[in-house]
Amino acid sequence: MARIKNGILGGLSGKVGNVIGGHWNGIDYLRSVPTGVKQANTILQQSQRMKFKTVIEFLRPQATLVRLGFKPSSEKSSAFNAAMSYNFHNALTGDFESGFSIDYSKAALAKGNLPPIDGLVVESVESGKLNLTWSDNSQEAGAAEGDILYAGIYNSGKGAAVVRLNAAPRSAGSAVISLPKDYSGDVVHCYVGFFGVEALSGVPSLKAISTSVYAGPVTVM
């Protein structure tokens, strides 16, 4: 039971509703009762955590590429967070009961307006290696012979990846990427595109990055 001795602004001792009154060091005070905190573990909250975990596990092994590839898209956040947002909203599939996964054909490791790679073919014909071939479209408006090939090779079974940021110039039309020996027999998902020369030496713009093209799945010899 609370008592008010000197009016509503002073001398209140005890609890009235969600207000507690007291006296300390010659000062009368009022404070609200702290609200209870419930465990954040509803189905919706669990589902959201599972979704974030799925996207993070896909992007984290390829973070060096993602941080360059999404840098121009990250005005209000980090490049990694921009990639998280894009893939969360575009590449997640599944549900809480069956589990969530990445639709690799809809995922992206880079976003930009530089002309993309054209006629890409990725195959493994030699143990532990990927052969990439493409058409030289360096004469296309906005493209250049010296644009630099990037590649993110994601091994879904191992939750690991191989990233190449400077594999070959656009004009080369081909590149070979060596993979760890224990990748043989595994399925990998390949994301390939180009950086303009300035993308690796300064602050990249959307014009200096091509959106990644998905070429997979590919079984490594």
C-alpha cells in the first residue's frame, strides 16, 4: 500500500499502479516499474534467425568478392549488409518446417551496370580445375578489353568457396581456375563477372562492376 504525505509530487512511499515512490538523501522521487522482458523465441523469430543464418553461410566464404561487388549498392549500410539484403529478398527459398536454402540461380555476389560476361561456359574437364570460356564483348558500349574477370566458386557441400578477383581480362575469352584437391567430386556453384580497372584501385561505381552471372551447378573432376 502506498501513502502520499505531502501531495502528489512529494512524500509518496510505495507503489501505485506502475509508479513507485521513495525518498533518498532528502529527495522524494517517482519512477516507473520496469516492464517484463519475454524470451524472443516465437516461431516467427526462429524463422527469421534461420533465414539470416542461411544467407550468411552462403555469403561469408565469398566475403572478399561481396565487399567489392556490392560496395556501390551500399550507400546506407556496409557492402556485406547490402548483399545480405539482396539475397535475403531474392534468393531464399523454403519454409520453417522443411528448412531454408539458397536458390543459387537467383543469388548474386555483385551488382552493377558494367556490361556482363557474354556466352559464359564453365566446365571441369581436368581434375581440380574449372575451365571458363566466354565471348569477347569488349567492343560493347561501356565495356573494355582490360575489364577484369572475377569469380566466386561456392562449394555448398563444404560451406566453403574459392574467390578470384583478377582471373583474366575480358578480351582473353578464357581462364582456368584451380580448386583445392578435396573439391574433386563435389558440386560447385559459379558466379562470374567483370570489374572495371578502377574497381580494384579506388572507390568503385556501378559503372565499374557487372552483375554476377550464375553458371552452375558444375561437378568438379
